[in-house]
Amino acid sequence: MPNRILVTRSSMPDFDEYIDEIRDIWDSHWLTNMGPKHKALQAMLKEYMGVENIDLFTNGHMAIELTLQALNLQGEVITTPFTFASTTHAIVRNKLEPVFCDIDPVTYTIDTDQLESLITDRTSAIMPVHVYGNVCNIEAIDRIAKKYELKVIYDAAHTFGETYKGQGIGTFGDASCFSFHATKVFNTIEGGAVCFRNLSLGKKLYDLKNFGIHGPEEVSAVGANAKMNEFCAAMGICNLRHVDDQIAMRKAVVERYNSHLEGVEGIQLNAVQKDVKSNYAYYPVVFDEKVFGASRSDVFEKLSENGIGARKYFYPLTNTFSAFHGKYDVNRTPVALHISKRVLTLPLYADLSMEDVDRICEIILSCKK
Ligand code: T4K
């Protein structure tokens, strides 16, 4: 059997490039605490992402969790369950109540037609997810948030490098939280960032990521520790040099998949969004068993038998997690439930070969009845 192909594979620079980048870390013995690599990466990302304000974190989850904390929110936060555990956990860990809104059946992002009906006098914020890199209905969210004076925190973990109407995706809402995890389009091994609108929020975030320390004798807030270290920042500096090429290679993989799967009855491919510069983060496929003749699980098993590790992102929905002991009614998000039972994310990374894409599609199409 050929080598196993997994859902993704980390982008990495040449070994020598990374070694060159970390040489001065070795020489200086300065390993963390907002050192030169951290500062350099922050400046580079500000430029690349087209944002005014950005701070770096140890991972995407802490970026979200600390942003919610920094905003000092109370009561309920409206979000979606079709996401990674992190989104919902960040809300719950802040002792806030997640209120689950259903998703749009095409983009899988928050259904803004339902959003307003979920707002109560306890609602303090909306946390929409640009899932798979699909951009939420930003205009509607903005309008509703203004009307009800709600904060908007985007889970932008999947949207590195994207733009909407030519504007960096991190410029929308009060804050956008990015993940630079090993599995993402751009990685710093582990890492994350928050792009924020107000400098006062930035100050609170900085306090939370660095113990509230402002000098050897000045600790003015009760913060935690969520700093990005110098080795992770160095990885980011290297990966950023190649990210445009990586995205172009991902695009070619996506187009190859499309050439096989577009127009196949019983298969729904990811939406192409007007006004969005995509980063080709994920390749989700939704299977309609009645039309395709095989279920998502049948296809998953068949791929697995052939050494291909597709994933069921995002199944199960976060509002069904056993951690929540049945607290949330999944029937309130029927579209999310429907999609989560039928979706499969296929392998996608920059150097996935066209031959492998052809083989994956051949196996998928062999399941069709
Ligand atoms: N919000 C959203 C919407 C998110 O999707 C995420 C993370 C977050 C927030 C939180 O951000 P972080 O705190 O993670 O920065 C993976 C990732 O660990 C996670 O970052 C990501 N979302 C999620 C969608 O996918 P798993 O449990 O599927 O990871 P794992 O270990 O099964 O890896 C998946 C595949 O990636 C492997 O089969 C092979 C490949 N891989 C994995 C690792 C760890 C590599 O090529 N290199 C690696 O180092 O969660």
C-alpha cells in the first residue's frame, strides 16, 4: 500500500533556512518573553495581514479565551456549534453561556437570518466562526451588533491571509482570533494571534498574556502566561516567506479535486465566495446518501482502507459534546446537525501530489451507486 495520506501535513521551511533563522537565538540565549523574533514576526504579520493592531499568543485557543476575558463579557454569547472544540470551550471557560445559532447550509457559517431572534437582554457578544476559511456574513453581523450594542469576536482560526472586499479579514469586528497551529495554512508550530480594533483591548490582552507585568517592579493586572516563544516566532518568519507559494499550491490541489468532483450528483462542494480572497484552508465535501448512493461514513471507511485519512471536521457538533452533559438542544441547530453528519474534509496541503488527488477522487467515485 502507498504511504498513508493524512488530512493535512504541516508546511515547513527547508531545515537549513530554519537553522539560519534560529542561529541568533542560540547566540543571544534569548528564548522567549517578546524577544526580537517575536517583534519581527509581529511587524511582518501586521503588514501581510493588512491590520492596524495585532498581538501574538501561544496558540489560537488562548487567543480566543483571553480575548473574551479581556472584553469582560457577561451572560450569553451567540455562536455556532459547527466548529472545533476551542470556540465553545473558550466561551464556557470564561463562565459565559453559549447560545447556539444554526448555520447557513452553503457557507456553514452563522445564519444571520436567525441571529437576531436569539438576542436576549443577557446577550453580550457574538462569536461567529469563519469555518473552513469561509467568510461569515460580515455586513449583517456588523449591522446587528451595532443595533444591539454587542461585541463581535471572530473565530478566524481558518482564515489566515484572507481578504474580504480587499480588506484584511482581521480588520472586522472588535477582534479576530487566528490559529497558527501546525495544521494551519500558516504555522508557527503552535501559535495564534489577535487582531483588534481598540488599543485599550490590546493593552488588556497584553496584560493577560504576560502576567500584567509592565516592568521588573510593576505588575498592574492579574494576567496569565500566553506568550509566543522565539522558536515558534522564528518558524513563523520562515513560513511567512513561503506562504503565498503554499497558498498557490493549495489552490492547484483544490482545482484538481474540483475537476473530478464538480457536478457529481449527491456531492456538495465548498462555496466559492464573491469578494473573498481564499486561502484554500480545507476541502469539505457533503455527501447526500440518497443521491450519491453511499454515506459519508461509507466513503470515510473506503478511504481509510486505502490509507487515506480524511476527517469528519466538524463532527460531532460542539453542542453535543459529552462534556456538556446534554445541556444544549441539538435540534435547535438542524442544519448544523445535518451537515455534520454528512461532511468529510479531504486531504489538503501544499505538496499533496496531483496523482494522489486523482487516486483519492477515484476511490470516492468508486463508492457511488
Ligand atoms: N478555532 C477553530 C475553528 C479551530 O479549528 C481551532 C483549531 C482553534 C480555534 C484553536 O486553535 P489552536 O489552539 O489549535 O491553535 C487539529 C488542530 O490541532 C487544531 O489546531 C485545529 N483547529 C483542528 C481543526 O485540527 P486535530 O485533533 O484534528 O489534530 P490532529 O493531531 O489529529 O492532526 C490532524 C492532522 O494534521 C494529522 O492527521 C496530521 C497533520 N499534522 C498534525 C500535527 C499535530 C501534521 O502534519 N503535523 C502536526 O504536527 O486538531
